[in-house]
Amino acid sequence: MAMERAGGDDLLLPPAAHGDTIIAAAAAAPGRLEAQELLYRVELQQGATTTTTGADRRKRRAMKNRESAERSRARKQAYMHELEQEVRLLRAENDALRHECQE
């Protein structure tokens, strides 16, 4: 039986025919996005042997879009946090310089 690497992780998956094992492996994957990504890749593998309908493609595209939006929101939140921290540091530096100029 050939094993496949799942997304470069050390997690090995059996071929797509063993759906229960794949779902269990996905559930054991760390993090919600990683598990969804793993399940999505398995569905793609299984879809390669079966015909997919337009509805299936739309569902997959919608799922990928939701995941992408979630990643985008997380990046934006991290960026905003970084900017807020920089503002705090610059304000503290500005206050120190003003205090130094007054002396």
C-alpha cells in the first residue's frame, strides 16, 4: 500500500479509498484550518477518479474562499496589532523627547 504525505507534514495518509482513516487523520491534525485543508486535499484526490458536478465545485470554491478570508482577517489583525504597538512606542519616544526639550 502506497502512503502519501499530507501537505508536507509528517502525517502520512493511505490512498483515498480508506475514507475513515483519512477523516481520523484530519481530525488529529493540529488546528482547524489544517484539518480542513487536509480534508479538501483528500476530496480532490477522490474527485480525480469521480466526476464532480458544478455544485461540488461551487461548494469547494466557497470553502476555499471562506478559508482565504479567515487567513486574510488573521493577517490584517496581526498587522493592526503591530501598527498599534509601533504607535505606542513612537508616542512614548515623542513624550520623552518633549520632556528632554523642556529641561
